[in-house]
Amino acid sequence: MNDRRFMTSFILLSLTSGVTVGLGKVVTTLYALQLGASPFQVGIVSAMESVGMILVTVPAGFLIARYGARSIYFAASMGPLLVNLAMPFSASWLALALGRWLIGLCIPFRMVSMNSAFLERLRGEGETRGGWYRGSLTAGLSILGPAAAALLAARGNVTVGFALVSALFGLMAVFSLSFLPVRDSVAAGSARPGFLAEIGLLLRDLDVADTCIVEFLNAATSALFGTFIILLALSLPPLGEQDGIRLMLVQGATATVMLFAAGTIVQRLARGTAYALGLALGSLALLAFGLGADFASLALGAVLLSAGAAIVHLVNVRMLAGLPGGKSKVAGLYNLASMTGSSAGALGGGLLTKILPLQAVFLLWLPLLLAGAAAVGLIRRRTPSTLAASEA
């Protein structure tokens, strides 16, 4: 398949995937609120999907390397299809949490399949096209998905939302058969170390290791916003549920524009400079969430957060696309970092709401983020020889 056709099909699948996941997340949150869930319980429901994903993300990369992205993606789409059909029958937030956990066991096989296929296509152009996958995913996840959820919420019908999510998973499964690669690019017969030994070898590469750490911090901070922004809006009268959804749309629109348009600009930045810029924007965003009292200040925070996260992602993809060999295994590690970060953001934020007001949680997150960034910088300074070897 030529590159243009692949990228067109891939972006369409990614966009649809984002719409499906975004709609599912918002509909689940709204249904949890209808069932009387507290902020802590909403955080648990949101985090359970990430908890499920953590368990299978790295093994997913190894299975895809062996059996290929196409068949794995198709099979993994069937689980969410069935679970979403059952979600409207949940009678408590615990049942919703169980459903999200089951979905989380399937999603990594879809994500790693797409991520590895995309990274393979970036050879030589990772700096400029590196944001296209997440950009299209974000457009669906944070713009079209929440917009569809808002329309359904206005009509008070979450059952239709869950049915639509289920149908979209089925459509994506069928469409993926037309273009996803059958096998990883690395020769199947090459000798390999054992599972744990190979993970260790990957993580000994400093570029892989600290890219995963940075993605963890990035995902955790983004998850804090995604999980609690609707609740934050509700806690700041006269803002309400619809304002929270609009803030998600603002964040998604900014992220989409940045991911598609900023690749050429970020290409000119050194890795450390780009990370520092992303950290500065994320820090300002947390201050806006923690100190803001109206829609404009929260919207400014959403813009800053999405811009910073996009810059960090573009640099990370540039690094991963430049690594030699097949991409499914390193994509599994990278997605694991993202999933553990998302889980930490949702669970950590939920725990903090037990002892702090919601706005104070965003302020407390700032020193945690800065401490994590400082740890990454310290590791890189103490191991310059490893870095030099990996860049040679």
C-alpha cells in the first residue's frame, strides 16, 4: 500500500477511534453522576480503564510483533463492543468501574497495533508528521466525542450513547482489515532474548527510558484535567456541566491544531529546550486551574496544557521513530508509560479530593510535576556516557 493511502486510512481510523473513546468516557462520567457517584468514585471509574490497560500493554507489543497488528486489532475491538452494550444496565458506580476495567484489558492491543504501524511509517519524517496520529485521535477524543456526548446529554439519553460506542467499535474492527500491516517489519526468525530480558534491554537505552518517564508525567497531568474538569466547573458557580464539556472541547481543539501544525517548529528545537517549554506551559496551566474563577481563566489553562502536552509528544515521537528495528515492543513500553500516567492522574487526583478542595488539587500537582521533571534532568546529567552511546 502506498504511503498516502495508508496515512489517509490511518487518520480516518484514528479519528473514529478518538470519537468512540471520547464519547464513551464522557457518557460513562455522566452516567456515574446520574447514579450519584462522588468525585472520588468518578476518579475510580475513570482510572479503572487505565489499570486494566497497564496489565497487558507491554505483552501486547510482543504479541503484535509475533502475530501482526491486523488480526490483533480486529480481535481486541470485540471486547469493548460487547461491554458497552452492557454498560447501561449498570446499577452502581462499581459496575461501571468493572466495565471500564474490562475495556481497559482490550484497548492496549488496539493502541499498540496502531502506534507501531504509525511509527514504522515515520522513518525519515518523524519530526513533521509525528503528531498526526495523536492529533487525529485527540480531535475525536476531545472534540467530536465530547460534542456528541453533549448532544446526547441534552436529551438525557446515555443508553443511545453506549449503543453508538459499541457500533463504532464494530465498524473500526472491519475497516482495520483493509490496511493495517499483517506483521512487524523485523524478521520473524531472528533470535531474541526472553520477555523480561528484552524489556530490560529496551529500558537500558536512556532515550527510551526517559522518554517513557516524560510521557508518564505528561499523561498524568493530562488525565487530571480530563477526569476532573467537569467537576471543577461544577464547583465554580455559575459554571456547570456544559461548561466543563466546552473546556474539554477547547483543550481538544488546541491540541489538535498543535499536533498537526507544530511538527516543523518543534523539529528545530533541541530536545531539552522543547521539554522545558512544555513544562513551563503545563505549569502555567495548573496555576490557571488552581486559581481561576471563571470560564475564561479555565479555558486559558486548557489551551496552555494542550499546547505543552503536544510539544512533549512531538519530541517523544521523534525519538521513538528514530530507533532502529521494529516498533511494536517499544510502542508497548511507551503506551505503558502513558497508561500508568493516566491511571496515576485519575487515582491520585481522586485521593487528593478526599482531603483537599478540587482547585487545591491542581495547585498541589504543580510541585509534583516539577519534582518529576527535575528527576529526569538529574538522571540525564548523571549518565552522559549512556546517552552519547545511544545517539551515536
